[in-house]
Amino acid sequence: MVIRYLLVVFLTASLSACGFHLRGQIPVPESLSVITVKTTDRDLRRSLTEALSSNGATVVPDSSQAKALLDLHKVEFDRQVLTIDERGKVTGYRLIYRVAFRITTATGESLRTSTAISRRDFNFDPDLVLQKEIEENALREDMVVELTQTIMRQLSTIAVIPAPNQFASIQYIHWVV
């Protein structure tokens, strides 16, 4: 019984020590704990706001209250023709959702500039337009979730390096033996 208990404690400790997190749980650094999300894409803003909030960050609408700003300055959704049939009708598309974003501190210091891209191939049947439109919308929602997770992973790797003058106030204690 004691061996089982020790084994459970050991496994739990080893999982927490290795950085294991439940799926969807991405820790947000303290420097980004109060953040503003700026974008024109409502779906992406809603998804990012929910993800940030569920991972411990506070999303504020006014950037003057925030420690950081997540600016999705270029959001593009594109549908490219992938295949056509013998009559010249489109039978397949490639859906591309591209987001260029930058993260800055409240003082305007750039922490990261990056691009996230999600792609899906989509078969299209001109005889089933309504069903294919519903399927395309579902794929687009899935792409928003994927982009949100990609952005959240990038946010979790950001660490603000303190300015050199912040170390000036550190006092060292010398032990006398």
C-alpha cells in the first residue's frame, strides 16, 4: 500500500516538474497578465479573449490599463482554387487564414512580431452549395481555434527581461563566519 502511494506521489511530482499541462492550458507570463487584444476580426478576438481569460490573464478593452498589447494588425482569410473538373467548375479550394501580430509592452517596447497561418483543403460540390457553405464555416471556426492556440503558445514563451537599472536596488548580504 505504501509503495502504491509513493508511486502515485512520484508520478504526480514528475509530471508537474516536467512542465506538463492539460490540453488547452497554456500559462500566460506575468508580464502579459493584463492585456488588450486589438483586431478587426470578431471571431479571432472572441477566441483569443476566451483563451487568455481561461489561462489566467485579464483582457481589458482600454490599452492604457494593460501591461501589454496584442495587436493582430493583418488578418487575412483567403480561398484559393485547388482543383477544377473537366467542365471548368471548381471542385476544391484551399482555405488560408493568415494573421500577422505583434506583442508590445505598455511602454511600446516590442516583445515579439510573428505570423500564424492555418490551411485547410476543402472539396466543393457545386450541386450541394448550402451544405458546403456550412462545412466551410465549420472549417473556418476550426482554423480560428488553431490560430488561437498558436498565438497562445507564442505568448507563453515571452519573458520580459528587466532593464539594467532595476538591478541597482538589489542589496547583497554578506555572512560573516
